[in-house]
Amino acid sequence: YGFYPGFDSDNSSGDFSEANHKVSEMLDLDPHQSSRTGKRNGETEIQENGIKRHRTSLPAPMFSRSDFSVWSILKKCIGLELSKITMPIVFNEPLSFLQRITEYMEHIYLINKACSHADPLERMQAVAAFAVSAVASQWERTGKPFNPLLGETYELTREDLGFRFISEQVSHHPPISAFYSEGLNKDFIFHGSIYPKLKFWGKSIEAEPRGTITLELLKHNEAYTWTNPTCCVHNVIIGKLWLEQYGTVEIVNHSTGDKCVLNFKPCGLFGKELHRVEGYIQDKNRKKLFVIYGKWTECLWCTDPITYETNKKNEKRGGEQKKPKPSEDVIKSENDEADDMPEVQDTVQFIPGSKLLWRINCRPPNSSQMYNFTSFAVSLNELEEGMEAILAPTDCRLRPDIRNMENGNMDVASKEKERLEEKQRAARKERAKDEVEWHTRWFHQGTNPHTGTPDWLYSGGYFDRNFSDCPDIY
């Protein structure tokens, strides 16, 4: 659930079929879904300016999950670690967790802003906004991504956005995903590893984040590190699923000693704090220089501490708060392409004089029929003509269970998922019998040079495209 891979395992059979699932339960796609490209099923089109336009919809709408009970699967798992529990495919979304990690890059314009600023404190503001934006795509995403198979990879090159990205599933138990991204203009490096620990607590599923995220701004010779907040999905037994992020995210600039401390607030008894983020930027002497506030589902603002505290005192006295006004400073991502998207309604109380750091992208009109995907997420599993010949054979786009689910073939997808898990089990047993160790292909274990903690580091060479020794996992 949420940003984390969840419960699929190669320790259980995964015997589940959606063959009896009626097509009538499928939602209808927006009939105008292809109007922007002029092609059916969101096929890729080259625009007149030569920039590739990515698909705007999935080939088939999602199935209803209303007939399936999570409780029937989870009731025996209260308090347990969930990485070894198999979930029916109907609770998935048609993306691998490796593709889900790539959604960090949806707001890459914030990295570009950080690179462009001469002032290190303005760079920190942009980096803080980037860290918050990375979890924003999870909003209303209650389907779980597919667990990557050991050795699975995903690559993404976006010349229009100025980056390329590679990730690999480097461990199965515990599940660890490593990633590396770099700017095509050699202006940044972004890398890390994620291995969440998931637990079921009766009414909710909690994912405790582990792994370090590192962003290096090469022009400024700066490195920033942080970890993700805790993610929790509520009402997994009955009621409408909803997601919350909570915990402290500490972003450290290892070059200047500046630090940004962000508190993702828990919902609270009456929901007053739901989705709220509040924090501050301090220098190496711990002097608070800026306050950051907002919601990870909406927007993020920045102001000075005196203004913020004065406003808080007025609020306690019952003073009126102003709602955010339409601003020319509203930040739009480079892949926001629609004028007909619904307007985002802010509920963050605006403090006069605040600077807007980030605002969430509006989603496509038919997003609710596509697993609540953003426009960026819709494009991630797109298999363009000629791409199969150059991709690594381990790339997520080539996974038959994800591909069939995306195409609406749920029964085939479920059988393929079971086949892949059985193939993975058999391969592991064969290695154990022959006493052969698994070797990762594109990443290796090492030490994060900035934190001194264990990390998975990119070994290089992926984009040389020598895939002769890649494992056969599909």
C-alpha cells in the first residue's frame, strides 16, 4: 500500500483468480482520453517541436475492489512483519515498486531550481520542497505496487525533463530497492535505497521507512541526505481507505551544516492536523532562519520565524486567517500540459508574505479510473515501439503480470504473477543447492560518503547496454 511494495512473497502460492470478475464492474474511460494525442490507448506521439509526448491514459480502466476483503487475508497477521504475505492482485496497481520510486522525479523542476540558486538557504528551501513532493504522488493511491523480483530493474530517460534513472531490486529478503539518477546536463546526482518495514495493526498498515536518500548538487559541491516519513494506510478492514504520513524528516546539507527539520504531523483525534507539514531551516549554529509550512497533499510555503510566530499568536487569539490567494508564483511542473484540469483547492491557512515553494500537480480528469495515477505515473509503464530491443531483459515494462493487469487481463495477470513467484522460488532453491550466491548487477553494498552509514551504491555501466549477463527472471 501507499509508496511501499507491501505483502507479496515467494513463500506462498498466490492462488487467486479474477476470472469470475465481471466486465460490467469496470469503469468507463473518459471518451475524450485520446483527444490530445490523436491516438488510441495513449500511444506515444511526436509533437511538432520534436518533443515526445507521453501517453495520457492507461489501455484499460481499473477493476472495482469492492467485492474483495482485505480482512480475510490480514486477520492472522496482526503485529507481524508483512513482507511474506501474498495479497490478491486486485489490490495492486499496474506498476512495480521500482517504477513507484521513479515518481520522485515528477517534480524534478525543484532540483533544477535548487541548482540555479546562488544562496544556499534558497537551495535548501527547494530541496525541502522536493523531499515533500516525493511523497505527494501517494495521495489517494491506495493500491499497492507489485513487489519487484530479485534482479528486476527499471530505467527511465526523460530528455524533456533532463534526467535519466536506473533502479534494481538488490535483495528479496529483506526487500531492498536501490536507485540512481543523474541530470543529463551533469548538474545533479540523486541516489539511495529503500527497504521499508511493514506491520499490520488491526485497522491500519504502517510502513516504517529505512534507507538513506542522497541528493548531490554538483555545481555547488553540496550533498543533502534525508529519510522518508512513516506511511500509514487506515481503514483496511472496513470503510474508505485513506493514507497518512507522519514522523520527522531531517534534511542535512553536509557542505554548509544547514539543516531542515520537517514534522509530518499525525492526523490527531479530530483530524485537525491531517496531512500537515511544519518545520524550519536552521544554520550550523542552530539558529532558525525560515519556517516551512503546508500540506504534503497540497502545497508548501516559507516565511520568516517572527512572522510565523506572530501569526500563530493572533490565531490563538481568534484572529482571522487568510486563505492562499491566486499567485503568479504558482509553480508548475514541466510535464503539466493541460488547461482543462480541475483547479487544486488549497486548505492551507496562508500567512501574508509567505513564499510558495511547491504546489501539487493536478491529476488527469480520468485519474480515478486509473488507480489515481498522476500524468507522470501514467507514462511509466509505457512500452514504446522499438524500446524492447534496447531495454535490459529485467526491466519492469517486460513483466507479463504487470502488463496484463494494465491491459485489463486480470485473470492472466494473476496466473503470471504466480508463475513468476514460483520461478523465483525455484531459482533460489537451485542457488542454495549449488551453494551459489546471488550477485547484484548494477549496484553494490558500500558506505554512504556523506553519512558514513551502509548504503547501496551505483556501480555504473548500465547505459553502456551490455546486458549479456542479466538474469532470466521473467
